[in-house]
Amino acid sequence: MNIDSLPSQYEPFREINIGTNRLIDGKILFVVNDNVPLLIGCGNVPRVWLSIPADPKGHTWQPLVRDNKSLHSKVKVNVEGNVVVVDTPDGVVVQVEKVSDELVRVVSINLRPFGINIIGNEKSLTVMNNTLSDNMFEKVKVMVGIGGKGKMPDKGVEPDRGGS
């Protein structure tokens, strides 16, 4: 899905914890060339959308999971309690747990089977071979942007430079 056309039923959690990083009052964890591979929305259980590149260069993308519903016979979405797991023949690609109405935790993520170099668990997050740890991203639309067409996401992704 494109960054400018998110699902109308998507409402982000106030906070997403991934690795030791926190996205607070943000919308999107990752954008790859203006496409959003993963959304985690509010609901009785976390609501997951997963899109992947449909071609090797990533020019076109296709949905794989839409609002916890698999769109491919080899992809399983399992919901148990407050946990949603997206499983493929290559293993679990996303596991998320709703901690509260405002907080969701990414237990594990591995988008490498789809050619997206993002992997992580509760202790670590690696994006394009760079490890992110102990970061807080607040009031940004996108936590991490990869590639793109030269435009910055709405409100940008500005580092916290401290000071006043």
C-alpha cells in the first residue's frame, strides 16, 4: 500500500514498541520507496496489514494480509488472545501483542523473505543492516523511511537534537 493511500479503517495505536524503540503518536513504522509494508492498527486485537513487493525491483506492491485476513493460501494469520501472528512457509514474519488500548508491542518481525531487510525481536531492531536501539520517535508520520522518490514523508523524520 502506498503511503498516501492508507486503509480508511486503519487507526494507529498511540504507542508501538519495536525492539527497544518506541513510536509515540506516529502512524507508520516503515516506508520503503513510498510503500508501507506493515501497518498495525487498533482493535480488540491488533489489526495487521502486510504488503510486499510484487517484482524484484519493488516497483509494484501487493497486499498479503488485509486487516488480519490472509490474501494468499500459504500465509496464515493466527489470532490468540491479544496476539496476532503472520506465518509463512519461511516462518513467522510478524508477531504483535496488544498490551493495552493504547500500546502494542512487536514481538518479532522478519520481512527478509520478501526482500525487505527488516528484522527484529523484543530486544533488537535491524533495518538495512543498521541496528536501532533505545530510540523514541514522537509525533512523526513515519519512523523509518527507506529509499523513496526524493520526497520526505509528512512532517519529516527529524532527529531529536536535544536542547531547548
